[in-house]
Amino acid sequence: MAVCCFYLLIGLGLITNQLRRIEAWGVAMLVALLVLHLVLPINMPALYKSLTG
């Protein structure tokens, strides 16, 4: 699954000509995932449990 997502993101970067900003997109995605993992368990535990299964 992760490999598929990687190639999808690289393909989107090629199509939109955003590969020069790949580091910024990576940092933004990591921050978003970190926030989700810190906020969802406290505020919406049922949603977090269903997403992380």
C-alpha cells in the first residue's frame, strides 16, 4: 500500500510540475500525520480506532 501511495504522489508531482518542492510536501504530510495521531485519539477515539484498525 505504501509503495502505491509513493508512486501516486510522485506521479502527481510530475504532472503538476511540483517535484522541485518534494521536500516541502513531505514535511507537510509528516506534520499532518503527526497532528492526526496526536489529536484524533483524544478528540475522536472511535474515528481514530476505525482509521487505524
